[in-house]
Amino acid sequence: MTDDGTAAAAATSPLGYEQARDELIEVVRRLEAGGTSLEDSLALWERGEELAKVCRHWLEGARARLDAALAGPAEDEA
């Protein structure tokens, strides 16, 4: 279900979910505050996209683990 960009971002990033989330919050804060040049704003936006992919990867992995854990007992009973 993940796209190649999401998998690639997560594979090349040593960031954990909380680190990526915190940095993403800071990127959004800086973009909302304004006052940066167009070039800097674009660089921040691109970094935000990368961080969002890392967060999405972690969340998808957590969802898959939860689904597997919830499905586990039902498979044993069948």
C-alpha cells in the first residue's frame, strides 16, 4: 500500500516517528510565520514533504502491526 516515495524516504531516513513529527511541526510553524524568501519557503516545503513521508511510513507500519496482532487470535481459532 505504500508508494515508492514513502518507502524510499523511510529507508534513507534514520529519523524516528517522534523526531520527524517534531521537525515537521517546526517546518509548518516557520512556513506559517512567513517572512522567508520564496527559495527558503520552497526548501522548507520540500523538507516538510519528506518528513510527512517518514511519519506516514511509521504510522503505516504501526497499523500493519496492530492489524496483524488483532488478526492473530482469529487465525488460531480457525
